[in-house]
Amino acid sequence: MAAGHEGFDEQRRPSSQQIVEELELLRRDHGISPTKIEAQAPSLLRLPVVEDQQRLKQLDPRDRHLAAYSAIGCVIDFAISDYEMQTILVLSMRYDPSLLRVRPNPEWEGVIRTTSLNQRHKFIQSLLFYGKTTYFDRLNVAYRELANQLVLRDHSPCRQAGVEQLAKSLMAATMQELLLLFSTHGQSILMETIAKEALPRVESKWKAAESTNYRIFARAIESALATDYQKRHERMYGRRNEKWDDWGTIPLPADALRRIILKNRDLPLVDKVAVEVGVTDPPTRFTPHGRPITTGSAYNRFRISLGLLASILGSEKAKDWSVPLLAEPVEAIETDVDLPHFEGS
């Protein structure tokens, strides 16, 4: 397969039988490896689940074979629930168990060391107390199921597992923390999960009909910023904030906060905040009164801005939005995943 596997056409999705045949080829001799996938499994490399795994792991386009190897492990871990079937797949392929979450058996080690497929078959039969006919029936079923799951899926099951874990943690998050997470770059499925958790806490007047939860939430954010947030900001601080000595405690203007939350979704959050508050390294930007803007006060302004927006959006008002509600720095809450663009206009 040539280096660089961008632009795979979903209409060319291979059949499950093609994938079964490639998996059976890959398990021979020393077993499966990324190098063997690159050389012997062109159909596997074309699968949408592999492309999604490549995005999830943020791999170079030339490392499609690594994404394919990783995608197989994700399917074994999260899409195949039968432990004996997982055992057959891992051991017969000699898949690296250190990359899996599936619970290993101490007896796996002896099988994994075996470089002969026939010998591995015998060891697995003994390990699972199967007769030869029963074992090979189960083996064939396991490989068909693995191939079916690989072909059917558009998204890596590792991504969904991460979303489920995120959903549990979001239940305890404040509206300000949800807004912070929504501001980061990541996958649309994560945005949808964050928005789904936030929307029950958003006042009904901000909600408009849209196609998805994250679009409803994004539209609510934009509406609140354009109206109540902007009016409150101008009423309390004026248009240019000239009378305020403590520059680091003033919320950002509505347009600046809108750009951070809803625009340039490919940029890391810290970079978007830095652009809007004028942080450079070394510091070269100054307030209207000539005082340098420090990194700490700059990001403090962003946190305070989120607190104000949260108090406006939420059905339960924040007690004191002028005090930063987040103990961690913004950098600590960055994610590795990549959200699609959402243009609020």
C-alpha cells in the first residue's frame, strides 16, 4: 500500500468476507503486526473505522497501518463482549495484550510467545477445554464477528467508550465547566455529549430549534452573548473599560468570548484565548493604561467571562460569577480530540 492513505471513499467499503480473508492471512506464522497490515491488508486499510481511529489517535496519514492495528484492538475491547471470543482472537492473532483493556489470563503469556499458528491453535483449545471441531467452529465465528464489526462501524468504539466516560464526569460539572469544555476543540460526538448535559440547565428563552443538541447549545450561547451578556458588560464596565484599574477582573467583551467559544475550532483553546486577551511570549501587549497584561490575569479574565455567561444562560444563577470557579489552569482541561467547525453566524 502506498504511503499516505488520505481520501478513502466510503463507497469502496470492502465486504466482510474480504476482511475475514485478510485477518486470516494476518494471523499466520508470527501473527498480526502493523507492518503485515500495511503489506497484506489493503481492504482493512480502507475501512471508515480505521480512518476514524487515525483521527482519534492523531496519527500521521502515512501511519494508516498503525491506525488499523489499533482499530482491531478497539473492536476486540469494546465491540465484542464474549470473553472466550476475545481470548480466541487475541491469542490466535498474537495481538499485543498490553494495548488492550480486556482482562488477560496469566496462561496467555505462553501462547503469545508461540510463533506457530498451528501450535497456538492447540494451546488455545487446551486453555478453553474445547475439542478440535468446537474450537474451529468458535474460531470461525469469532473472526466473522470481528470482520462484521470492523466493516459496520463508521466510528472507533474506543471513541464511544471515551464519550461514555466523559458523560459520567459531566453530570457533576457546573455550567461554567461545561462552557469551558465546549470551547475546546474535539470531536462532534463529544460536543453533542457536552451540549446534551448542559441544555437541561439552560433557560428556555435561549433555546431555538436546531438539528442537534450542540447546535442548540451553540445558538443559545450566541444569543445570550449578543443580548444580555453584552448589555450587562456595557452597563457595568462601559464600552472601553477605561475607569477600571484592575484590568484582570474585567470580563471579555461579548464578541471576543464568542470567537473563543464558537469560532476557529481547530485551534487549541489556550491559543484562542491568547489572541483575544493579547498575551504574547515574552509579553509585549499593554492595557489602555500602559500596564503589561500578564498571562495569569489574561486567563483569569476568560474564566470570569465564562462565569458571567453561565449565570446568564443557566436556569440556576451562579452565586458570584465575578470569582473564578475553576481551580485548574485552562491548559489542564485541553483535550486531544478534534471537533468539527461550527460557525455560529
